[in-house]
Amino acid sequence: MLQLLNLSKDFAGTPLFTSISWHLKKGERVALVGENGAGKSTLMKIIAGIAEPSSGELQFARGARASYLPQDGLVTTGHSLFHEARTALGELLAMEEELHRIGQDLAHVPHDSPEHDQLLTRYGELQEQFRHGGGYTMEAEIGTVLKGLGFAQSDWHRDCGEFSGGWQMRIALARLLLQKPDVLLLDEPTNHLDIEARNWLEEYLCNYPGSVILVSHDRFFMDSVCSRIAEVWNHTMADYHCNYSRYLIQREERVAALRDAKRRQDEEVEKTEDFIRRFRYQANKASLVQSRIKQLEKVERIVLPPERKRIRFQFPEAPKSGKSVVELKGLTRSFGAHTVLDRITLTIEKGERVALVGHNGAGKSTLMAVLAGGEFQGGDRIMGHNVSKDYFAQDQANVLEQSRSAYDELYADAPYDMVPRLRDILGAFLFSGDDIHKKVSVLSGGERNRLALAKMLLRPSNLLLMDEPTNHLDLNSKEVLLDALKSFDGTVVFVSHDRYFVNALATRVVEVDGGNVENYFGDYEYYLAKKEGDARPRAAVESPAEGGIKASASSALSVPVPLPPLNKDVRLKDREEEKRRKREEQTRQKRVGDVESQIAGVEKELADLETEMNGAGFFDDPERGLQAGERHVALNGRLKELYEEWEALS
């Protein structure tokens, strides 16, 4: 599908990568990994034809094409969402227009005319191409992609210019997926997606007919989608035919082997150089010395790249708080006539690590702001004894003072006794040397997030409220943040769209949906299992204060999961709700079957009609040809309606 031959790229004489030779097979899904600045995005731009290599060449399979989705910066306006998505199918739209035009011509051209036969032949060929390309299902395909990426059907007729930056990138992603290029190049495609949209995209890419190359900081996403890892490292590219988790192990083994080879080589070189020094001026050893010198000249020195920089930090020791940290009773939060939280009741206890989940706009950030002390319209918010909180808002990195340096931004909020430690804290977050004097305005997204996280170390607190702390952090930084939060001895409430991060940290999941909240006392996999109706227990549940979840293979098979500490009324309500959902699911499944039967019937009727229309002499009778054309249009319209209903039900 794609081959790179001795590809090199440098900037102002500094090599980014050198003499890369690499190939991509059809249907492969590859994750491109490496440190920030290693050249991942540049390599993708070269493959997409946006940037030029310094040397070397690319070879695509005949007729193959590549399309690229950058991290951000794409803005669309002037068309409705559905129209904009539809333009991605330009080839099919052109066929549809030509079919319509030929159909009109056939109704008027005399059947005994030579032109009539030519038009009929062209119509048959074009119709087959249109069907093979998915022309009769393209409207349903557009709906599937838009719905999967989180757009409601009410959004379809909105102007694209009304959508914010994150939704603009979803529009660009939808267009790219609908184009179905042979090589799909995705640079951080999950950055602007919630968990539901990530799950859908993951499944879509797993079934994608072409090849996929992606860059992502979502470990769970890469594990699920990619079966091959290509690492840009040390100016070259190394291949690992495995998922990301396995790659981490294999990479460590490879680096260890490289260090060992480097050590042995250094020992041999040192011995040779020592021999040359000792016998350089002895005439009877001259030939041996010259031989050793030539040996040294031929040695390809192993170069070890510098160790990867990592954030290293721990949150300050948390002051002791009461058992109940914060309690909401019948709380309501509205924006005008729109009620986001409707008389919710929620208790957060000491030591819990609570993940708030739900689709975009469900109210996760609103609930987080209320917990942090934001206003509300009704009900009660009761803060526990001796609770001191620290709040990392979703846009925390953007509210930093742009004109300050990184050091001054920290200094402005630091207590007097913390001032001597500011440089150490900045160093722990990879701000070293002159970096501490960089203006906030020139920092990257990842650097701003790291600086905002560094500010949370200035004062000890026992309740951390963190809304999307992992945004713009690379995989290593996420791992270190995860370790720091795991070792934090206070209480954590957080929102994250990184499923690996949520699953590794959460001891309880709170789903925000439809103005209400629902508790799942377990990690993210437990939450998914309960949502999918999986009755098999996967873990025993402890009290939150004792650490939340401890998995046991034997107990998971033999010991039922204890019910969470809910009262009888709540349990009864849960059972009734589960019965209602089962009834709705049975009704939905029955309707899906009915619709699928109707689709099969209409498709058979359409195929029979097309066979009849393609028969010799069919259009000899103009009236019959006109009626058949109208019937063809009506059947396609009905098929479109059925596919839309099927898609909505699915």
C-alpha cells in the first residue's frame, strides 16, 4: 500500500529522521509513537503530501491515496452539517447526478435511436458502479458517522460555523471517514472526543477496509485499534508487531539490549585504544597497531539516545478530613430555562476516587463546578469537616496569566514558605534552565497543563477536583500524574475522556445523564459491564475508604458482589428501572427485525426492477420507461427512510 525508501528530513541542518525505509500493508492499523518533537506529525504530513522530505521517496500502490487529519486548525462554515458531510462523497454525488440526467434523457430519446442504446448501456454501467460504491446507502452512512461522532439529528441542519473548535474537528473527521481513503492518517483523533465517541471511532477503525496510521496519547485506544507500533526514535523508525502495552515491554527489552551492546563495544574499543597507545612507537608492533587503527575506523559506534524526560512529583500530604467530604441534597443547577442538574443527591466520602462520566453536554463540568463551590438554584451542598479543596477546571491552562513567565505565574500564587521550592517544582514538571522564563503565551498546550498542575502543589488540600487534567499531556506525563493521584491520601473527583486513566484510577463511577446521577461502585470496566447488562461479577467491592476495588479471580467466579450501601427504596427503583430497560430493549429488537425484513423486501423489489429495466427493448415503450423510472425513485426513497429508521434503532 505504501513504502518509504531512505526517507530523511532535517530542519536547518538538524536531522529529524534519517534514511527511514518502511512499508505499510493494506488493512494494517499502525500507531506512530515517540517523544514530542520526534517528528511524528512531520512524517504524517510527508506521507499526505503536505510536506516535502529532504531526501528519499514515497511509493504508493497504484491508484491509492492518503488523507490527513491534523490535530487542530480546521474550520468550516457556510454549509449545513449534513451538506458538508455529504460533500465528502463527491464521486458518488457526480454519479447520482449523471444517473438522473440519463434517466431524463431516456424518457425523451426515441427508442430506435442509436443514442438510446448508448445511453442505456452507460446507465447500466453507471448504476452498477453507484451500487458497488454504496450510493444507495450513502445517506444512511452519513447519518451513522455523524451520530457516532456525537452529533444529534437536530444538529444536521445547523450551519457548520455555529460549532466550536472541538466540534469543528469532529466535522473534519466525519468528512475524512466518509471519503474512505486507502491510507487514513489521523493525528490525535481522540483529542476532542468524549468516551462514547471514542468507543464508536475505535470500533469503526477496527473494521476500516483501508490502512490506518495514527498518533494518539490514548493508550486504551491504541491497544484496541492498533496491532503494530512504529516508533520514531533516535532519528530512525523501529517496528513492533504488537499492541501498545506489549510494545512498552518489548521496547524496554530492546533498550536494555542496546545498552548492553554499547557497554561491550565500549570495553572492546577501550582495549583496542589501550593497545594502540602502548605499542604505537614500537617498530616490531607497527603492523599490529595499524591493523587495530583500521579496525577502530570500521567500527559503527552505538549511540544511545538521551533518557526520556519524565515529570516526577507527589501531591502534598493531605490534611485529615471527616468521613463525609461533600454532600449534595436535592440540588438543582439551571442555565435559564435549561436544567442541567435536577434535584440530584450525591455523597463523596473520604478516600474515594470518583470518576464523573457521561456524554458531552450531560453536565459533568457543571457538577464539578458545583462541587468546587459554584452557584446553584435549589437544594443543599454540605461540605464536610476540615475540607480544603483544590480545583483544576477544564480551561485551567487557559486562565493562566499570558504575560507572566512560568516562574512568575507560580510565584504569584505561592505561600511565603514555598517560594524557595518553586524552581524544584518547575524542574519536576520539565521546566529547566531558561524554560522557567518563557512567557505563558508561547507555551504549548502540554506545557500549560503541566504548569497548571504544578500550581496544585503549592498548598496542601484533601479534596482534588480535576476536570480533564490529562488534556494535551503525552503518555509519559499521564502515567506520572496517574501514579501521583494513586498515592494521594485525600479524595479525588475527576473527569477524563482517557479510558485507561479512568479505569486505573476510579474506585467509583458516577454517570451524569438527563439531569440525574447514577452510582456504580467499581472501576470503569465494572461500569461498562453493568451498562451492558453483564451480570457476571468482575470484582469484590469494599468500602471506598478502604481502597475501593480489589479483584480476585477465584472470588469473582464464586462470590457474589455485595450490593452497594443503598437503601431498600433505591434498590427497588433500580430493579424496576432494569425491567423497564429490558422491555424497551425487547421492543427495539423486535422493531429492528421488522425493519430489516422490509429493507430486504424493498432491495429485492429494486433489484428485480433494475433487472427488468436492463432487459432488451424495455424502453421501447416510453410510457413504461417513465413509470419504471418513477417507481425506481420511489423505491430508493423508501429504502433511504428504512435505513434511517434502522440506523436510529441501532
